[in-house]
Amino acid sequence: MKPALFFFFIFFSSTLFAQDSTGSTPVDSNSVVVHKDPRLDMLVKKQATINEVTSRDNRRTDKGFRLLIISTSNREEAIAAKTKVYTYFPELKAYLWHQSPYYKVKAGNFKDRESAEAFQKRLNVYFPRGVFVMKDIIEVKGGKGIDDETDN
């Protein structure tokens, strides 16, 4: 029985041609045919234009000043300082930068040193190790009246 079963499997397995394309035209396996609505391309171009215009208007940069709140190698301490800035001064935008091995928390977008120094005095109460005014590239609002951080 075993030899008959063995020959049976050999005979039928030799007649099977799995994934064989004989008898049909060869198919190019490197091409994909995509059927889509041509209006999709117009929508993608329109959205790209909208994104470019809004990001350009909302993310203008200029020379200005920021307040250096903390510079530490402890990430948790930097996050706590950023949280403290948001808690006590919600009108200031805080930035957490990582320059290995230090984490730096900067706050504000001030166009002139005087407005930065005014906030520096207020922040020194909450950060006794010192808050420093630094020259930096700041974000300014787009539109007619470009205001400093105090108007946010």
C-alpha cells in the first residue's frame, strides 16, 4: 500500500504547475495600474497650496529675544520648568530644546530687550537660579500688526 501511495503522489505532483505562466502572455511584475478619480490630484494640489500659504503667514521669524529659564541635563527638571512657565505665565510660549547633553527651556518671543527684561523680573520670583535674556530667532505673528509676546 505504501509504495502505491508513494507513486500516486509522485505522479500527481509532477503534473501540477503552481504559479506557472505557460500558455499565457507574460505579465510585467514591475508595474501597477491605479484607477483613481482625476479630481483627487486637483484636491491634493489645492491642499498643498493652502498649507504653504497658512504656514508662511503663521510662522514668520525675526531676530528678537527669549528668556532662558533653565539649562540642565535632567529631562524631568526641564519639563517641570516648562510646566511651571505655562502654569504661571500662560501668555508666554515655552520652548524645550535638547542640545546633547543639555535640555534648555526658553520662553517668550520678544522683539525688544525692554519687554523681555520686564518678564525676566517676574520670572525670577519662580526661578531663583536665574532667568537670562538671550538673543534668538523668534516667531512673530503674521498680518498687519506684528505684536510682541505680551499681546498673545
